[in-house]
Amino acid sequence: MRAAARRAGPALRVAIMATALLGAVYIVAAVVLYFVAADRLDGQADNRLSDFIGSARHDPSAISRTAPPPADRDADGDDDGDSDQVPVYLWYVTGAGHVAAHSPGAPALTAASPGTSYRLLSERVAGGELVAGMSRAGDLHTEHLILDGELVAGPLILLAMFGGSLIVGLRALAPVEQARRRQLEFTADASHELRTPLSVIRAEVDVALSGPPRTADGYRDALTRVQSESERMRRLVDDLLWLARFDSQPPPPADEPVDLGILAETGADRFRAVGPAITTEIGAEPALISAPPEWMDRLAGVLLDNACRYAGPGGQVRISVVAHGARVILTVEDSGPGIPEADRGKLFDRFQRAEQGGPGAGLGLAIGDSIVSSTAGRWRVATSPLGGALMEVSWRASRRLTPRTPATPV
């Protein structure tokens, strides 16, 4: 619950800010739209009144009739609802302010004065003033519709904006929260892994210093255990530093043509002294990929080290390199206990071991996965015919062919 609230906090603030900003823009746009529409309607009414006054000035008989609705009807004779269908009335006002004549059916000029629902326009003529007017009821109805539409649409738009911003914010922050959670887990796991060798070293030193004097062989045994735990801690710190440098995304080493066949043979020679019987199956043709050589050497070391650990001194390890179409495949197999299918999904997580209490700190395959991902490789984990795990990585083959020469491991 707390994690969800912590993740939703920044997203909620962003959603509120985005909604407030949109609300301000919407209010300004709605006000501008309303007044522009009202001004347009008033302008259309004024143009019509002006045209009618001009007609009456040149044709005095026009004052005795009401302006007919313009020829703005549909083919079926129905009007299209436009405000131009409203009739126009005309009044003639003398210089003394009396209405001398008006269009048939025209309301009293006082009832059509400004401030009512009539739009009036006047023009001076000889002896008095011509006043044209038309009802604004239709225009007012249109303005009210616009205003009501804006009042209804505004909250809906803001609600949609808030919901959309919140959803996008939560989705955008999900990887950040996941990375933060993984970082906390990584720190906790690293502390646990480092605590074990430190506890052993401290216990050995405390016993040696506080107990009765020992023989030289006794002190040698204690120092041997301290040395073993120190070496374990050194390897763990080295792996942690490598992952930290990799995670900081430094400029990657320059890609070079790497012959996986030579890499496999060199790695097999390096690990033969560990104990398991290691065999190699390397094709005659160069199996070249484009990758940083030091990264590929580290990956081969990780795979062979894991295979040798789980195969044991009397087990078997096989490393093969084969070119298949446009890809080159590196495979390392062992005769160990294998990897249950249920555990393969977390195999490359940091501090994850193939079996609980297994050897190592569980960082090797995490390092290997970082290398494979950065070199555009593909993993395949399966069960080997030898009985243990089969770890396979494939890359796109490099087109740069060079003669095969021995490589020096990094």
C-alpha cells in the first residue's frame, strides 16, 4: 500500500498540474470562443439591418412592409434554422422623437429599445431618423447553447485530462519504481553476501586472539580459512564493481571481430585444471562476431565457471561453437543437476543461484546477461544431453573474415 502511494504521489502531482494548466487554457479559449461567436452573430444582424435601411432610404414604401425572410430556404421549403430567418422591422422617427410610421406588426419602439432582446440600428434621414430592428432571441439562444456546451464539455475534458495524465504518469514511473526496488534489493543482497565472509574472518581472528596459544599448524589453518574467505569477498567486490561500472553506462569498448572458436578453445584450456573433463566442438571455419573482446572473454569465463562448479570434479563439460545461417552459436553444457524449468525465469537476476546454497554469489549470470544484452545476443536455456544445464547464446555473424589466430585471454 505504501509503495503504491509512493509511486502514485509524483504521478498525482503531475496530473493535477497538467489538469490545472489545461483548465486555464480551456477557460481562456472558451471565453474567446463565446465572445467571437457573439460578435459574429451581432455583425451578421447589423449587416442585415444596414442593408434594409439602405433599401428603405431609396424606396420609402419599404417602411410599410416587414422585411421578408431571405431566400434561404431548403428545397422542401423549410428554413434551416439560421438567424437570418428573423423578420426585420422599420420605424420612422421624426425630429421631435415621435414614431411617424412603422412596418406592419412591428412592436412599439420602446419595447424594442436597446437592453431588450432586439437589435437596433438607426440612420439619419431628412426630417428624422430611420430605425431598423430585429429580434435577437435566436442569437441569444445560440449564445446560450455555446455557453452551456462549454460548461458541460469543460469538466469532462478536465476529468479526461486528469485521468489520462495519471495513467500515463503511473506507467512512466513504473520502470523507475521497479529500478528503485531492484536497487534496494541489490543493496540488501550485497550486504548479506559481504556479511558472511566478514563474519567468518572476524570469528577466526577472534578465536585465534582470545583462545589459548596454538601451534603453527593451528594458526596456519586459521589463516587459510581467512585467506579463503578474503578471496571470496574479493571476487564478490570485483563482480559488484564490474556491474556498477556497467550500469553507469560508460562508453562501451570498441567492437572488434571476435572468433568464438578461438575464445572457446582458450577458455577450455584455462578451466581444464579445475577438475571436470572439458571437451570442445569447434568448426573449421572462423566463427566471427562483432563485439568487445574483453566482454566476450568475461562471458565465456562465466559460463565455463558455472558449468565446472555444478558438474563437479568427476563431471563433464562441453563447449561448442557452430555457425548456423547468419548467426553464430556458443553453447556450454554440463553434467550437473541442471536448472529446473520453474527457476529459469529468474536465472539472470542478481544474487540468484541455480540452487539454494550453491557456490558463488549469484552474480556471474547477471554479468553474462548484461554482456549478452549489450552485444545484441540471444539466450536459450535448456537441458543438456549430458544431464545438466545447456546455456546457449547466439549472435549475428560478422562479415569481416580474418584468418584464425590464437587469442590471448583478458
